[in-house]
Amino acid sequence: MDSMFCFQCEQTAGCKGCTGAQGVCGKQRDTALLQDELTGALIGLARAAKGRTPGPSADRAMVEGLFTTVTNVNFDSEAVRRRTEAVR
């Protein structure tokens, strides 16, 4: 198994990011990677909406997506994958 690198929260080891088998919070490598993908998809959604008034579905996708990446909220890789697909 490859080691992870995660710098998504304030709990990172030594304030430099978590590496190894899992994060300080217990997050696994695959989940950290999927959360990075979700964050990228959310950035894409924000860029697509720039200068426009997004509708309720875009607002909801953004809020739910951001909440999914909050520290210690969701370590379910399949749920993160589904949320990413919904944003894309």
C-alpha cells in the first residue's frame, strides 16, 4: 500500500500533513485522495458559476460537497465518490 499525504485539516501531524498508513484523524489514503478529487470538482463548479447566480441545486451541491470534506465528518469513500459524481 502506498503511503498517504493529507493536509486537509488542522490536525495534520506536525502541522505539515499526515503521511503513512493513515492520518492522525484515522482517515485512510483512498478517502483523502477522493476528498481531494471532490474539492477539485467543487472548484470547477465555482468557476463555472463565476459571474452568474447559481440555482438552488448548485448551492446545495456546493454546501453538501464542502461539508463532506470537513474534518472527521465523512470517511466513507463510496459516499465521497458519489458526492463527487453529483458535483461533476
